Amino acid sequence: MTVKTVAMLTAGGLAPCLSSAVGGLIERYSEVAPDVRIMAYRNGYAGLLTGDSVEVTDEVRASAHLLHGFGGSPIGNSRVKLTNVKDCVKRGLVQEGQDPLHVAAEQLTRDGVDVLHTIGGDDTNGTAADLAAYLHSNGYELTVVGLPKTIDNDVIPIRQSLGAWTAAEQGATFARNVIAEHSANPRMLIVHEVMGRNCGWLTAATALAHHLWVQGAEFSGWLENSPERWDVHGVFVPERPLDIASEAKRLRTVMDELDGVNLFVSEGAGVAEIVAAMEDAGQDVPRDPFGHVQLDKVNPGAWFAKQFADQLGADKVLVQKSGYFARSAAANDADLALIRDCTTYAVDAALRGESGVVGHDEERDDALRAVEFDRIKGGKAFDPSVDWFTTLLADLGQA
């Protein structure tokens, strides 16, 4: 296969990998196929639909390595689903009566794109698969190679999505400062809400990172400067049953002994109960273009705080969300290594004409490969029985 023009886009929410992944793709093409034209669609699929693109110039190629040191996306993001015609029309991305898939296909054809790299989660890569299938049915062969971006780490069958390790590390840093607030008020309940729609991996990994920091830190032991006061006291994820009465009894003892309680809560924990209550009350449940409940509007952290505050005898409640802080960070060393491996493989696969989402395939002995699009799904559940999590819960007295 002869590749003349490569395009890329980033889409969905941010993750600590987008800037580095863009930089890595540019570096790899410049290394092994320097004559290939590289372009980027700005703001994800919105840019593809409107023809808003930029060229990767020689100057950009020369400075691509600098992108590894930044969070965010240098080419912009958006949440657009090409098969959601109504939403695309509402946002002015296509005209009434136009098929977004057709509009996108026409734009790719005009731009002479041979390879499209999509950096995003299952929705982004699923949309890419829809586009590739549409083009194939209309006689246009496009190689689509995706990279799995989601701090939830919930893409089936990808073992580790790009940016998730960094998000957990950054969430722990966020928690360290928020938990220091316990000294501002007696009997304080602190709820740290962590991103994770259906998967508790990020909440669990963030809590573990904070707990390990507490174990390794040197405390004076004087009054509230103690490891017990700074530690995590409860972790709540969607994959574990929630017994509020039992947990409230346990945490009331913690509150009475330590004068404060610190909870790490997945934003997906308790959502089913919240949505059911809203629907029973006849309220509209806010959803995004992909049909997902808009978690920032239903506010799970506040719901958890309300359930526990009275039963714990809390004098003050503080709910803080680390999501935007964690997802906007630059990739850490572990993620940079993973990104490097995946972008190298992605470029090599693209030049072979091999489509798929690049990652370590849990259903193929963790081999790094381009996973077939029809096998990519979101909503991979976190396994709460893994050793590191059960050990964490045992340490916290929550097992």
C-alpha cells in the first residue's frame, strides 16, 4: 500500500496522552516515512465535518518532541458522533438533510487521505469504524488506526489505555491537598469524586496511589499530622455493592476517633440509584450526544455526601472533583513509554494498511497489535477482586 497523506484527530474528553500521542505519531512518520504528508483535523470530528484542518509543516515536525511535555491536545477536541444526525445538524456541523458520514467521507476524499489516526475512547474509535465501513461500501478504501485514550481504562479488550496511569497519579496529588483541608474544621467529611462512568479502575488506582504516599510519608504524629488522619477511609466503585447503613456505621467510628473522614468515590458509583430517583420524580435525566448520563449534572459526589453526612455526624462536608485536574496533565514516565510503543506500532500498521485500535490485547495474550474495530467496546468493568485492591480495602478496614 502506498501512503501519501495521513490525517489525525483527537476526540472526546481530554486524557494525559493526547499531546504526546500526536507528537509520537509525527515523530515516527518523520523517522520512517518522511515524505508522507501529515495533516490534522481541528477539534476532532467537528473539524472533519467542516473541513477545518492544518498541515504538519517541517517546523512542526522539528518541534514535535516538545509535545510530550504537555497535557491537553494541540489540535483540539470535541464530542461528535457521525451517526447522530440530529445532533450534528443542531450544532451546525452539517445541513438539514445531509448525512454526516457522507459529509466526512467527501472531505476525506477531497483531502486525499489514505490513513486516518483517531486518538480517543471507544466512542471515538467506534465512530471511526462507522466511517471506514461507510467509505468501503462506497468504494473508498481508508486505513483507520486508532489509539485508546481514556482515563477510565475501560476499553475492551485493551489492557491499559493511554493516560490512565497518569490520571491516577495526578488524582492522588489532588487528593493530598484537598485532604489537608481536614485541619480547617472539626468532624469534616471530605468526598473526593474521581472520574469513571461505569468503571471504578481510576478511583481504585487513585486511592491506592494516595494510600501508598501516606505509607511512605514521614508524619510527626502530633495531633492531626498523623497517617491515620491523612489516609483514605473508604473507596466506592460501581462494581461493588453499596451498603450505606453498614458503611455509615463503620465510618461513624472513624469520624469519632479521627475527627474526620476521607472518601474516594467513583462518579459512576450510585448513578443507577440517582437516575432512578430522578425518573421517579418525573425529572429529565441529562444525557450527552452518545446517550450517556451527564454525570456533572447529576452530581454523584454530592449525593454520596448527603447519604453519609448526618449518619456520620459531620459538622462540615467538602466535595471536590479531581477529573479536570487529572485528565489535563502531561503524561508521566509510565504513560510516555506506553504511548511510544503504541504510536510506533500505529504508524507501522498504517503503512502496512492494517486497521484497528492499537493496544495490548487481553484476549490475545496481551500482544501489542491493531485490535479489530468490531471487538472494541466500552464499559469494561474493573475487577474488584484483584489483589492490589483487596489489599487496599483490607488496609482501610473496608474489606
